[in-house]
Amino acid sequence: WTQGEDDEYPVLGDAPGVTVSGMVTSFGKESEQTTVQLCPAGSETPAFSVTLTGTHAMYSFKGVEAGTYTMKVSKANHVTREYTVVVGNSSIPLDAKIHLLGDVTGDGQITEADQQMIYNHINDDAQQLSDYLFRVGDVNGDGKITAVDKKLMYNHIHGKTLW
């Protein structure tokens, strides 16, 4: 708020800092909520947070001060994704996409194609999953991708188990 000599009432000004905004793509039901948090580097406490509904939803954080941040995007049955955001003096457009657990192809479904990618990861050094896709393929969460993950995916695809 500012109030100059000629202003009868205080005037709402622009927030200091810049805007970080974009589209978040997720999967599942339109009614499920996605959380987007922006945390200063080295902190787990968000400086900004928003809850979105829908599988394609816009977010916007206004007044973000210069610095380095971690943006965390999370939703039930999805693998949380983190992005490093370096804020200067210009607005930052940043779209985000999170995958369902086991959906290494990123198409919103867990199918034989995902299971094949897990098989290839296990059996072919040239087709290794890394970083985010590795965490998506590690369906049992033990920090490695093995035949156990492949079997869990097989069971999930054939309706025997759900995670």
C-alpha cells in the first residue's frame, strides 16, 4: 500500500518481486487436488502454496523475491516432482507435469508399455531410467527397480492389486 500527497486513500501497488506461473498437468480424476509449493532453497517450509483441482490447472505465485527455490508438485497416486527455480527480476513461466506411480511413459495410464520400459531398464544398460522416471518406475519405493516392480505393475495392469 502507498499513499502519496494527492491520494485521498491508500493505493494498492504491485507486490515486490516477480511472478512464477504455469500449467500443471497431472492424471486421475478431475476432482482430485494437486498441491504446488515454492520453498526457498534449503527450506522445507513453503513461501508460497496453492491447491489446484483438475488435471490441467494454472498456478501463479506473485511477489516472489529473487533467489533460488524448489517447486514441489504433488498429488495422490502420483510421484512428487521437484523443480529448481532461479528467480531474478523477470517473471518465470514454468509448466509442470507429474506422472502416476508406474506410468513411466507419461501417458496417464499404466499399461504393458510401462511394464516393457521397466523390463528394459532391468535387462538393458542402454535403456536405463533416470531421475524422475526412475522414481516413477520404482513402484514399491525401495530405491531400485527390479523384477518385484515389474511383477507389481503386471498385477496392477491385470486388476490383481492396486497401489
